[in-house]
Amino acid sequence: MTTKRIHSVEVPEDEQGILASILRLSDPALDGLERALCQARPTLDKSELISQLREEPSLANVQDLSQIVGSLLSIAGTAYSGGTAIDELLDAVIDGIKNDDVVELSDSDAQIMKFRLAKLAKTKSVELGAKAIQLLGANDRSFDSARVITDFRPIYSGDGANVAAGVIVHQLAIRSSHNGRTEATYIALDSTDLASLGASVTRALKKDKSLRDFARASSTPILTPPPE
């Protein structure tokens, strides 16, 4: 696999503190976190993942566990989407932290931080979760919501104001995210179009169920974002 070289990374100040907290983990907590991340069921539901990790006794008193896991997912996802090796990305991340002088980081601490972050970011649940997040977001637009607005439009006879007939028009309003902005697209449908759209959604749901059944039979976990 060809990887891209990365020269600099800007790390937000609050994120720097979270990454530095890796240095404060005791050896049992670090070993427990690595073990728990390797054994956890892959999921995109962060609260569910944290619940699994909390079953590890050595992590019971780690207060910022959720933030640490979030940072690990961010590191693994950034490396995956950019085609960069995790170790090389971490070199740039740590250099950025040292240059900012927000967190005091000696050379020895920097090496320990890199070693610990690399070990944790390469665990199974972090790797799969980060890749799933990137794959789900690898689209020009992401769906936000939809609604159908239905109108009756009258047809008048001759020059008079008497309604002689009418048509029913459905307008599909789709809201989506594009380049960090929310946009709305409006599409006019007639009754036949509406039925065709419903049939397409029904077929898609059947395919979704079929693929989930296949995945379940082959013990392949399906990573699905949690409901909002």
C-alpha cells in the first residue's frame, strides 16, 4: 500500500490536552484499554463502545475515556482517509503539539505518547470504526431529511374563474449536507412518480434486510450510526 507523506497537522488546544492524558494512564489501564479495544464489538455508537470498554476493571476510574476514544477514532480516520501511515501522522501530530507550547512535552514523553497512541489506534474496534465513519461520509452529499409536500392545482375553464379540473402535484424536498453546508433540493412528482419512488425505497429495504441476513450468517458485523 502506498502512503502519502504528511508534513504538518494543526491540533486544537483541547484535543492536545486529551492526547496528553494518554501519558497519565497507568500501565494496567493502558494494557486494559488495548485489550478491551481489541475485544470490543465494532460499533459506530460511541456510547455503546464506551459501555463495552467500561467492563474492563482497570478502566473503571479513567474519567476521560470517551474523549480518548474519540481522539483515537479521529487519528485512525484521518490516516485512513489521507492514505497516511498512522505512525507518520502521529509524528506530525506530536510535532504540532510541541511547537504550540500548549502542553509541555519532553522528547521522552513524545516518544511514549506516540508509542501508546499508535498501539491503541491500530486496535480492531478503532480501525474498523474509523474506516466505517470515513466510508459512510465518502459522498458528495449526505442525506439529512426529506418531506413530501402535496398540492391540488386547479384548472380553469375558458376565461372564467370556475374550476373545471385539477391536478395533484407532490414536491419532494430533500435536505442534504454538502461541503459542510446544508442544502435543499425540490423535485416535482406526480402520482405515478410517487408510487415509483415508494417501490424503489421498498426494494432498497428488502436488499438491506437481505445483506444484513447474509452478514449475520457469516458473523460479519454491520456498523450502523446510532439513531439521533
